[in-house]
Amino acid sequence: MNKVNDTPDWLYLLREFDNIYRRGSAGGSSVIRRHQRVVRERLSHALKSNPELVLQEHCEKPVLAHLGRALDAAYGGPMAPMARVIERLKGTMNWEWGYERLSNDLSKRYAYTELLGPKGSVVSDTLILGLVLFAPRTTYPQHSHADIEESYVSISGAWSENDAAVYAPGSLILNRPGHEHRITIGDRKPCFLAFAWVEPPDRLAQPAMKFAKQPRRISDC
Ligand SMILES: [Fe+2]
């Protein structure tokens, strides 16, 4: 049985999350500062007991063809330490779509991996930490997360949410529960984001992500 403390790169990856939610600026927002603190506290609580590391079956998705380029682009920016440890662990991550229904186009352009959470390699029922990868020119349809507060931190690439701004590596974007958001990715580079979900434990086990419009049913691996 592997424990997180005996698996240094997994511990370093989770410490990178602690780092970005501890050292990253809240931009003067008390709401974002509170979210950063909740993520740090729940991560600290999850790691306190030196939890078991349960490596999931590695599951490929078509968008992973863009992961190398996304990591290359991150090495020159503020998220380089996180990108380097992801490079070492990428073969042990389970990539998912997370929806029963997904368009054929989006199934080639998007996937995420849950690192810590109810289904993660490190189990927590109060926090989900993960990574999401998008191919260039992807539009991730309008969606919301009931009762779940979500933040994204850009690792590499350029993207926009609800046509409101363009986010660069190191940016933190907070989506409050129920907030409808649509993501668009720049033309030439993939986009790689870290994310955190917090809120009630029962909601994290069944996150109920929903698109505003219902695409076709798809089978995950
Ligand atoms: Fe979202």
C-alpha cells in the first residue's frame, strides 16, 4: 500500500496546489481570499493523516496528444514547477470526460483528471483538485456546478470565460455555485488548467455537472 508521504512526486504535486492557493494574490477580493483559504485548509486536512495513494488505471483520451505542447509552454512561465512534476506523473493519471453525454467534437478536445477527491488517487470528500486540458480552438459549452465553488488556475495557454477577459498562466478565476460559464481557447496553443472544487461533501461525490444544452450520450473508459 502506497502512502502519499512515501511517494514524493505526488506529495510535491499537491504541495504545488498549496503553493498557488497560498502565494497567489487574491487581487484584493475578500471572496477569492476566503476561497483560497478554504482550499488550503481542506488540502492540509486531507494530507494530515498521510493518506493512501490509490493509483487509478491510466486512461488515455484523444486530447492528450496536446499535453506535451501544453507542458512545453508552461516551462517558461510562473507555473513551471507544477508543470515539471506533472510531466513526471502524467503516465499515472486517469483522464476522464465526466459527462454521460458529450459531443463527438468535444470528446477529442477536452479531458480532465481528478488528483484528489472522492474518485481521486488521494481520497478527500471535502475537496476536489484536478487538471483539465483543452485543444486549441475549443469551445467548452455553457455549464454550471450546483452548490460547488470552482476555481481555475492557468498553467499554460490563453483562454477566456464568458467573453469577459483573456487569462494567462498564473491567473486564478473563481466561479461561484450555479454561475453559468462558457470557456473558449486560443487558436494556436492548447490550454492547461489546474482546478479546485469546494463545498458540501455529498455534492462532491455526485458533482452533477450539466451543460445548458444536452449533447449526445458517450461511453467513457
Ligand atoms: Fe466549470
